[in-house]
Amino acid sequence: MKSRSVALVGGLLGVLSLAIGAHAALNRRAQDAAKTIGAEPSAGLTKPARLALVIGNGHYPDAPDPLVQPINDARALTGTLRRNGFDVDVLEDATKDDMERAIARLKSRIKKDAVVMLFFGGYGLQAGGHSYMIPIDARIWRERDIEREGVSVESLLYDAKESGARAKLVVMDASRRNPYDRRFRSYSHGLAPIADADKALILTSASPGKVADDSTGRNSVLISELLKNLSTGARIESAFNQTRISIDRASNGAQVPSVNSTLVEDIILGG
């Protein structure tokens, strides 16, 4: 009788021990799950959006010859930007409607803290102290036509700022000789200083009011040098400055790109 009682007690103790062990294991699994759930938001945080609008215009009916380099430049820069996390909308030989629709798409996607980049290769003109990108279908007979037919760089920058963009990057390879100049009463070429209040980095192929002749290479001098300096991990402001210095030295001062920065932080390519 006693032996049966001892056996029964032993069995109960065994069951109780198993129950306690199982309960402890469940607690450990619950704690581990809680840690995993707590870690998921940090691991799943998305980086701020990186958006780019890249435009290469080469075939202008009123120009004496097509521009070969802008389209090649747009394609080469698009590849580099996409490899480094930019969502790129690229246009080639864009009309004004094409450009305005692309700008509307870009503006609709700009969220707070986004990094926004604009590249324009083609003809750029100044009017009223502002710089304009010229579409291929622009009909320009007088200086005042520039504001109606062109697309304002400053307007795009302003809209990006109002949308809360963290940084605005602009590359304008458009300081070419004005193909419409013979129609104007006064001499006008090159870009005006592109002004923006803050958080912007702007690179142009020549100083304000100056022009740069196209090279004979597949790509423009500006984009060729910029692509050399835009390696993954590069600080973009440093890359823009190094591009300016390299072109100035290579041309013995004949072409001096302009860099204007109001950035307040480093923007790292691919970072």
C-alpha cells in the first residue's frame, strides 16, 4: 500500500515537473517573440525617398544642328542614380507638355525628408533673372517668349521645398549658346544664378551668363567628370565641387562650372 502511495506521489511530482517546465518554455518563447516583434519596426523602417527627374533634349528644330550629348548624358546619369537607390523618371526630346506632366508626377511623390534631384541637358535660357529649361517644341521669337515657352527651374525647386524635401540637387548642363539669339534685340545667353532659399545644391556647366561649347566626346565634359566623382559612398557636395575644379583645370579656366550650396547636411550617394 505504501509502495503504491509512493509511486502515486512520484507520478504526480513528475507530471507537475513537466507542467512547470512546459510553462517556463512557453514563457521563454513568448519573451523571444516579444523581442522579435519589438525589433521589427526598426528593421522595417524605409529610407527617405530618393526621386530624380532626368531630361535630355537634343533635337531642337530651330537649332542649327542636333545636340548629341544631352541624351547620352541622361542615359548615363540615369544608370548611376538607379544603382544608388534613386527612382528615376527619364525623358528624351521632351516637349513642354512632356516636361510639365513629368514635373507634376514628381511633385505628387515628394514626401517630407525626400531627396529630390533634377538633371536637364539641352538649351537653357534666362529671362527676368530666372533660368528656364527649353523644351524641343518651344516657339521663341522674342525674349519675352522664354517665360511662356520655357519651364522654370526655380518653380520646381520652390514646389519641392513646399513639399518638405530634405534636399534638392540640380545639375544643369544647359549653358549653351542661345540658338534664338539672332531674333533678339539684345544679347542674351547663359543661365541666370539659380536662387533657392535652403537645402539645395546646384551645379551648372558654366558660370552665370557664360556659355560652354560642347566637346567632341560621347558625353559632355560636365557629366563625364561628374560620373567619375559620383562613386557609391561619395558625398554629393564634394563630388560637385571636385567636378568644378577638374573642369576648370582641364580647360585652363576657359570653362568654370558653378556650384551653389545651401545644404545643411551631407548627402551620401547610395547612403
